[in-house]
Amino acid sequence: MWKAVSIGVERIMGLRTRRVDKVLFENYLRKARENLETARECLNAERWNAAVVNAVHCGINACDALTVFMIGVRHAGERHEDAISLLQTLNLPKDVLSNKGRQLSRLLEIKNAAEYEERLISQSETRESVREAERFLQGIDRRR
């Protein structure tokens, strides 16, 4: 099994990124798949909050897999939303970038509520988050 080794921190368009050897994109893809599998298991067990957290992390890891595969960096800043900006720098068709950006944005919108707010996540929010993670990951898996 490969271990990700950080090569250095740099900025792309003002975004903090970390260099990662391109062959290690598979590690991020594996994490994304595992998080999606766990999100589905939690959804089936009616553990809505845990399902959403795992769906969100699926999206983050899938985004890292794609950016590492294509440009050899992943987002390394504090704001996950900036990962969407990094995603938009990739040499992919505009419609693909727009769809992926929207999908990841929807996942990140619910992240704070699922992890930090006092309210609990609903079944419908959970189902939509897991579907969004599935769509995001499917698009990444097809791109490689």
C-alpha cells in the first residue's frame, strides 16, 4: 500500500496547496470510496448525521484524487470551499467543472450543520447528501 508523502506547500491562484506525487491519487480515491460506503451503511442504519459527515468527506477526498491526478497537488487550506476554486483550475470541459463545483458546494454547505451545529440532520438531507457524493465520485471514477 502506498503512503502519501508531502513534497511541499505552494500557492496556486492564491490557494494553499500541497504537492503530492501523482501516482498517489489512488489513495485519495480509495478514501473517497470508503467514505461513500460508510455513508451508505449509516444511511441504511438511520444514522443521518454520520452518513452526511462521511458523504462530505467522500466529496473532499474525491476532489483531492482528481486534482492530484491532474496537476499533482491537493488543497491544503483551512477553508474546504477553496478546494472548489482549485477544482476550477483543471483542464476539463466547463460543464464538467461547473457540475463538479456545484456538487461539492452542496456537500460542503451541509458539513457545518452535520459536524458542529446543535440541530440534527434530517433523513431527506441525508439522502440528498449521499446521492450528491455518489454523483461526484462517479464522475471522478470515470475521468481516470
